Amino acid sequence: MTFVGPLGLTIEDDALQADLVSGLAEVEQILHNATVDDDDLIAQAASHLIEAGGKRFRPLLTLLCAQFGDPAAVGVVPVAAVMELTHLASLYHDDVMDSAEQRRGAPSANVEWGNKVAVLIGDLLFSRASALMAGLGDNVIRIQSETFARLVSGQIRETVGPRATENRVDHHRSVVRDKTGSLIATCCRLGSLLAGADEQTVARLAVFGEHIGVAFQVGDDILDIVSSSEQSGKTPGTDLREGVPTLPVLYALESSDPADERLRSLVSGPLDDDELLAEALTLLRAHPALDRVRADLANIVEQARKELVDLPECPAREALSVLCDAAAWRIA
């Protein structure tokens, strides 16, 4: 039987499948335990996103990287749950900041309970993630704290935007590394570290994680433009509608070609008109900016793949290589 994980990850090895299925079941139980509360409203709001599902990509990656040491080591499963709790908590905050109406096919927490409750529930999940970290050692706590600082820093810089003297593409790339890449890097780092992998392996996996995290975010930016709702499960042009300047848009805005004047005008701000949004999507799909972003994605994926070359040969390394393939194939 083939294990089919998130983002196109397939695993054929029976022993690895068994470890992952068992580990993810334990992670799921920890996640549900983290939302238990005597107050019914708090319990319902805290479990809202967990019950809505999700890819569980971060805990899966944590467990995969633990295969380079002892995957049964104390702390591996708890830290995998911490990675997902941190991600989920950040989503509560993101939805408030973006005024999002839906998350994972359900009304967002801010729609259900209001912005103030949604922010506080995010804070609650962060605190419960921290409680889980308390027994894992000072070094693990330090790494998680540094990661959380990067997440917040990236969100602040995205909210404020680039300085007048700062290149917008460089600013965007640094935001993606901090908001998305940093937590996925930490999944790989802590999974392998707590499993007792050697120092070089831990370092390589952390670099791999940051690259692959950025790669999937860039892929999401492309899919937001080129995919249909049936393919992606999301409404195309969501970022355009909200005025979020993703990499394809930033590349299009760099164009000085007079023929691109209409496109530049359309994507310079939020698009809340359906006809204008459809026009912008049509123009972007035919624009060289997309080819440029696809080339960027291929380069990032290859950077991630290079980090795997000197790792110990094992089914987990093959799975990480398949993940690189998935990052490239899903936008083909």
C-alpha cells in the first residue's frame, strides 16, 4: 500500500509508512488535547481549525526528518505537534489581519467569534505550544523562540511593506523566508535534532526545509493565478483580490513595456470587481512574469535537492526527494 501524504508526497516503504501513520495519529491526539478547555466557547474556537482538517505537512516533515536518527526518541512526536500548533495559531492571526471570511472550507474564526476572540485563541494556542516545549530542553526552546521571532518579523514587514529604498522583490523574498520558510526549516531541524542525528545532517535538513518551504509558497503564488477552483480547492485570484503583491505580480510591475500598462494598472491594488479580476488573471497568465517565477521555483527546488545529496541513504531521504519533485510538478 502506498502512503499518500500532503502536497503529492508518496511513500512506498512499509516501515516508514507505519512510523508516519503512527506518529501522525499521536500528533493528532496531542492537537486535540491542546484545545480542551472547561469553557465551551474557548474549546470550540480553539478546535475550530484542527477539526477543519489541513495537510499536517509540518508534523509530517518533522517525523520524516526524525528518520535520520531514532524516530522513536522522546520529544519527536511532541515537537511535531508543536510545529502544527504554531502554524495553526498563526492562521488565526492571519485571518484577522486579512479580514478572511473562510479557512479550510469553513467560516474563519474571526467571522464566527469576532476579531478579538480570534486573536486571543491564536495566543492561547501559542501558549499551549510553549507548554509542550517546556520539557524538551533549553536548546529546543531557544530554537522555537527564534523561529517565532522570524514569523512575527516577517508578518510585520509584510504588513508595513518595503522601505522607499528597498527593492520590492527582495523584500518579498525575505518575507516569504521568514513567514513560511523559517517554520518548515525548524520542523526539519528539530525533528532530526531530537532524534539524535549528527550535526551536519541536522544543518543540511534545516537548509533543505527553508528552501522547500519557500518553494511551496512560490508554487502557491503561481497556482493562485493559473489554476481553476477545482484544481486548487481555492478561488483563483485570491491574492489579487486582496491586493497581496505576490512574486508574479511584482515581476509584472517591474515591466516598463507600454503594452503592460493595463496589467500594471490592474494589479497595483486590490481588485474587488469580478470582471477586472478576471481580466487581470487573463493578462497575468499570458505574461512573461509567470515564466520567470517558474524558473525561480525550479532553482529553489534544485537548491533544496542539493542538500539531500550527502545525507545518509534511507527511505526518508527518498521521500524528501519525491517532495522536491512534487514542488515542481504541481504547477507544471
